[in-house]
Amino acid sequence: MRVSQSYVVIVVVVETVSSLVSPLRCHNVSADTRTRLKSSEVGFDSFREKFHRRYEDNGEESIRRQLYFQNATDRHARLNSFSTAPQSAKYGINQFSDLSQREFRDLYLRASADRVPLFPGLKTEGLPARFDWRDKGVVAPVQNQQACGSCWAFSVVGAMQSVHAIGGSQLAQLSVQQVLDCSFQNEGCRGGSPVRALNWLKQTRVKLVPQSEYPYKAKTGICHFFPQSHGVVAVKNFTAHDFSGQEEAMMGHLVEHGPLAAIVDAVSWQDYLGGIIQHHCSSQRSNHAVLVVGYNTSGDLPYWIVQNSWGTTWGNEGYVYIKIGGNVCGIADSVAAVSL
């Protein structure tokens, strides 16, 4: 009798765990869900082919991913209903369309913002209507952080690379992996803060080596130490300010100091295809780090030019445009400038 009771308990536990691990078993998919999945089959097949997805046909993983894909297409219709102007952001199918919103946040939105003081200066007079550091040849190509929450390191290294080139040196790609592995105040692929990374770089005077010597692996590794004479560049100082309500002053800061490391709310960026973002993201909800490389105020809709770290297949060839004014996506909440 005891054996029988134990066996029943074990079966119940196993079935419970199994149901948690595989919540979308084939026999649990409702008729309504099956109809929705059927209607999205062609689009999902095209998505799989374009982005080289390999799931077992009609397996649990494939069904789950197709459901997330269908949810994404429903979401795009809502997001696009706000974007009526010709330059407005457009949302649709991209490389993240088979992820749930929670998976996307957990994998890609791992940055955190430290409290920074309000910018105490004045706005700069006589700024050009359009300014883009890419035109000066001092912005490195778009990188891809892959499934690692390392955006905070990419934004800091991107700023360092550009400021180094602005100073007259040849533009060189520096090691993001070195910052990822060695910045002990952060958590590697599990997330971090640009301000804490810059604090570590300033305090230790660590010189970053070229990316070719310490390549990116999209996972946290053991810190490699180099002689001080070996690296390319170290951080002498940096500033970090809150420019909310002072985005014109932030424009002057960018022109004066070079590309800026910023923290944003990027939850809606899972679906972004291009255009100027004006809606669907908030200030004071920072979760992603980016590099602001320029601005354009010459048109009806002024915008920031922002380099992301999700590869060139995302957005505007790896860039996102964010409306200037109103602190859209929290673009002005925490902005860091580097001195080398």
C-alpha cells in the first residue's frame, strides 16, 4: 500500500513539473489557438526561412514559437495605429518576432541606470540643425550583442572608440569582452550599468585592448589581464547627467564631447522596423544602453540618431531614431560623456 501511494505521488509530481516546463503541449492547444496558428502559417514559414530558425515541425517548440509570432503580429497592429505621420516609427516582423515579451526582456534588456544629477549647464547657442558623428568617420560599425545582456558594455566601448578617434587616432574597435569579463561592479551578460563600467575604467585606469586580441563571445568569461603598456586607451574621466527637460543642452553636449552613452526604455523596440519613435516607451523605466551619435532638427520631426547593438538587420541598419523633446524612451534620463 505504501508503495502504491508513493507511486501516485511521484506520478503527480512528474506530471506537474512536465506541465510547467511544456505549457503548450499539442493536446492543450485550444481550437481557437489552432485557428490563429493556421492563419499565420505562411508568415511564420517565411520568418523561419529568413532568420534561419530550426525547430522540429509541429513540435512543442515550433508551436510555442508560432504562438509568440502570432502574438507579435497582433501587437504590431496596435503599435502602428499610433504612427500616422510619414516619418513615424513602423513596427513589424524582425529577428525577435518568435520571442515572448518576457524572453526578449530577459535576454536583451539587462541594463540598469544609476541615479545621476541634473545637468547644471546652459544650452549651447548656434548649434547646427543637423549633426552626425558618423559623417566625421569616428563611429565604429554596428555590433551584435546576441543573446547576452551586454548592451551596457557596448555603449561604453562605443563612446570610448569614438572619442579616441575624435582626438586624432585611427578609429579602432576595442574589446567589449574585456569590459564584460573584468568590470566587477557589473554582472556580465546578466546586465550592468554604463556609469558603473565607467567608474571601474576610471578607477583602475585599465587600458582596453583591440577587439581582435580579446574577441567578443556573447557570454561572460574569466577576466584576461594585460600589462598597462599593452592596451590602446584608458578613461581619464567621464560625466553622467540627467538631461530631461534639457534636450537642447544634450545636443550641445554631444557636439562638444562626442557620442554619448545613454540608458533607455526599449521594451517596444522588440518590434521596431524603422522611422522615428514618438510613442510606446517611457522615461524613468531604463532597461537598455545605447550610443547617441547625432541628431537632426531640420525636418518637421526632430530626432536623435542612436546606434544600437542588435546587428544591422534590426531597425534602420542597426540604428533607431527617437523624437527630440519630451524625453521619449527616457533618452535623456542618464547620459554619459567620456574623456580619454
